[in-house]
Amino acid sequence: LLSNSLAAKLIAIKRVISNSGKRTPGVDNILIDTPRKRWEKLKNLNLPEYKAKPLKRIYIPKKNGKKRPLGIPAMHDRVEQALDLLGLDPVSESTADPHSYGFRKVRSAQDAMGAIYNALRRKGSADWILEADIKGCFDHIGHRWLDENIPMNKKKLQQWLKCGYLEKRTFNQTNEGTPQGGLCKA
């Protein structure tokens, strides 16, 4: 219901044109930078014939001097993803672990530190804290698992996962993971 509402479509467009990447086009080099383009985008959202475009691959510098690949979706794909995210947010917030703090809206590192403090300040609490970083988690997450567990339009989800990316004018398929940058993102 939400993804078909006019209000949600307007919010999705506003989120995409208001963020820091609003002047970074995808492979089609199209920006949504005028009121006319925004209106046209609104009329073309959530259509059954929607087809995701490949990502544009760029590299951004990391602190250690290496470069990290980033996938830039086309603007239309970003708006479609923002629209579906509006519907997924309430689902994820109501089903997520209450002690999960990563990638959650209105939760921060300070919230996690407060929870750790409260868990460890009691008599008989743990003596050690283990921190973990799952290297390459998003690079290798299974498409089948996502398809079976994400409650959304499966056709659209598969398009985003399999859209591939263009790097130096060469198309590359994506068979696993989500590239950093979008949902057909990684």
C-alpha cells in the first residue's frame, strides 16, 4: 500500500534529490534536477515494466590509502529503492533484535555504549567484551537468503541484486552480495 501512495513517492523523490549524491548520476547520466523531471519521475514510479540499470563503479579512497569500490545506481533506481525502503523500515524496526545498533535509524554508537555499560555494571556480569567485524559480509551475502527473507516485490529485488555494474565501459555481472552504494548496490 505504501509504495503506491502519492505521499510515499514524493518522500522517496525528496530523499534522493536532497542527499549528498544528488549531483552524481548513474550509468545513464540522468539527474533529477528540475521540477519537470521530478514530476516525470513521480509518474514512472513502481510500474510493472520497471527495469533496473547496472551500477556505475567508482573507487573512493580509504584511510589506509587503498581504494574501496562503490556502486552508483541510476537516479530512477535510487528513487525506486528509497520508495521500497519506506515500506521496509517499519518491518525491520519491529522485527530486529532490540540490542542491535548497527545500520539502525535513531540508534547510534552512544546508544550501543550505554547498553554495554548497563550490561557490564552489574555484579556477576561478563569480564570480557568481544568486538567483531564480519569482513566482506555485504560482498558475499546470499541472494537466495535475501529473496526468501525480505518481504518486498521479488522481481524488483532480483533486478537490484543481479543488475551488475559498469567499470571502464565493461559490464560485470553480480552473482553474490550487494555492492557498496545502493541495493543493487554494494
